[in-house]
Amino acid sequence: MSISLLSNTYLDENSARVKSKPVPWEGYQRAELITADELSLIKKVDRQPKSKTDSVLLSEGKAYALLYLTLLKNLQRVDTMQSILVLIGDALLDHDERIPLFFNAAESDPELPYVPLLKALEAQDEFVQLKAAQILTVLLTAQRGQLRARQLQTFLNVLASFMQGQSTNKRDIAVQCLESLLSRPDCRQEVWRIPGITAGFVEILNRHPGPQMSYQVAFCIWLLSFEQNIAEEINKKYDIVPSLMDVAQTAVKEKVIRVVVATFRNLITKAPSANLPAMLVCQLLPFSKNLAARKWSDEDILEDVQYLKEELNTRFQSLRPVTTYDEYASELASGHLSWTPVHESDDFWKENATKLNERDYEQLKLLIKVLKESTDITALAVACHDIGQYVKHYDRGKKTVADLGGKAKVMELMTHPNSDVRYRALLSVQQLVSQPWRAV
């Protein structure tokens, strides 16, 4: 990939600032931190016009790739590291053919090219960190053969910290780096092993970013969804379907909708049972019908939308109409409970409370699982409410709820930090203890 595809205003402006500042190369030579030969080489390109630097690199590129990486390894001053990283970035700008020269540096020092760049990520300077991340991404993306897991994991952990920090510049560059790295299938499983990255993607989407960031994050998730195990687990672990649905519904750019729809297609194709329930709850079927009626400049969107519509129709409506209980069961299966009308409908509970007992209390166990495992405030409040409704309309269920650990969990939630969760838990406990248990 070209380094020009991975940048932002912060990097561009600070690179220009770094170029304007002199570096005391002669002082380093007098202090014997660099050799006379290294000084001679660096003076040929330091603060020189691009045309002259390109001419030098054309004939001596291999020597300069080794020089830059060696200097980065040996010199620790932040301003000097900044200057060296800018020299590396400029050498690679619009010259992808020079990337192998940096790999060839390993012939002289096996720690090159990666060790000094990974060490630069630890610097207490944001520009050094982000410029090193930019260059590392270019090299890792271009490297042939299997990447070294240890080096990749070190870098990915840093990107995870960038995504979860407060710096918008770090978050922006981290997403761009991951967008490039995930094009490599061998990177996808390594990314998946670091929960902070996928959690970071969801957190960014839930903040309702601008169209470009929404597209880049959704693109990363799309690339992850090509892996079978990830397609099976990503919604269960990160509730990704509702987040993507929200992005698609509010998107103003066609490319954002395109990548979300393509992701949904992957999730259905590779892991239908894991993802269709959440898609039903999120009303993806009517949304896909709405999308199918629109005009698109990209034919791929229409093809994917038609696939979604037909697949959802086949799975949800071909055998019989979808009942309110079907929707409730799908909501339970997704683990994503919200205040849909069925929860507060007395008629619904009168008619359906005992259905939670079917197949060895399968649905009741899912409801209690939400109580025990969810961290979402709304889901916890709804689950407490539903437990209360279940035992209100099926008194003998109180013992089963207790046996499955539901009663203890509801009582525990009476001290939850959120006032609505506490209130719903209190109402539920009142139902659970309102009468003595009867034998089931």
C-alpha cells in the first residue's frame, strides 16, 4: 500500500514542522553517536529538495534504508526520532518500490526493520508514535509470507490502546492502520484475539462519527466478517448488528450503506443462526425492503440488498407469519433486549408466559443469561421486568427462576448503580416473593 493512503492533517502538518527544524548531526558525530560515513550520507538528504533526495535514493536507496533504520535504533532524542521518521516516510511516499529496501536491512541487522519502529511506539511523543505506526503498517501490509505473530501482536496492542484513548488523532490513525492490516487474512485472527480492538470499533460507531469514520470502521468489520469463527461470534460478544443497523439507517453516504449491507450478507452467509435473530429484532427485513426500492449508483448494493431481503423472507416468513412471540424469542436469542411493545403488554404475557418453559425452559434460561451476563443498562432493566411478568402470569415459575439463579441475580440488581435497573429489579422481586412457592 502507498503511505499516502494512510495519513491525516495532524501527521501532514507536523511532518512539515519537523522538516523546518535543524538536527545537530555534527554534534552526534562529535559525540560518536554516529560515524563519519553516516554523517556524510545524512547530509546529502537532510533538509534537501525532494528532487535532490529522490536522485540520491535512486542510486543509493539500499544504503539509506539501512541508515535511517540504524539511526532510529541508536538515537533517542525525540526531535531526532521525529526527523528520522519523516525521512523514512518521505522515502516511501509515492515510491512503493522502495519498500523492499527496508526489508533488506535485515541482512545487516536482524532486528531491522521492525524493532526500532516498534520501540518508537513507546516514545512519549504523539507524533513519533503515529508516524511509526504509519510506517509499520506500510511495511507489514507489504511483507510477503506469514507475519511474525509476536511483532504483530505488539503493534496491535498499541493500536488497541490508541482506539480506547482520548486522542482523536490516535483513534483516526489506528482505524486507518487496521483498515489496511485487515486486508491480510493472517492479520484478522490476530486482531480478533485482542478484544479491545473490536470493542473499540463498536464504541466508535456508537458515538455516531462522521461518514468517513463510519465507513472506515464498518469496512474493518466487513473484513473481519470473512472469517468463519468471527462471523459466528462477533454479534454475541459485541452486539454488532444493532450498531451497524443504526449506522446504515442514519447514513447519508452510499458507500457507508454499501459496506454495512455487505457485512450483513457475510454474517448471514457464514453464520445465519448466530446473526439472524438479532437482525429480526433490529427490523432488518423491512429496512432491506426499503433499500431495495431505492435507486443506487453501485449495482453491488442492490445485489446485496436483494440477497438480504430474499434470505430474511425465506427464513422468517415462508413457513408462517412471524408472531409477536417469534420476535420476542429472537430478541432473547440476540441478548439485545429493549423496550419493544411486547414487554409491557399484559395480553402478551397472559398468552405466552408458559412458552418460556418449552424445551426444558430454553427461553427462560436465555432471559436469565441476560440478567447474569449483560452489561447494557436497558437490557438489564427489561430482563428484570420480564422475570416479574413471567412469574406474575405463571406463579409456579418462581421456584424454577430461583433454581436457575435468576432470583438471586434480580435481588443483586436491586443495588445496581442505575436507578431504572434498581427500580425494575425491586418490582420483579416483589412478584417473586409475593406468594409462597408451589410445587412444580
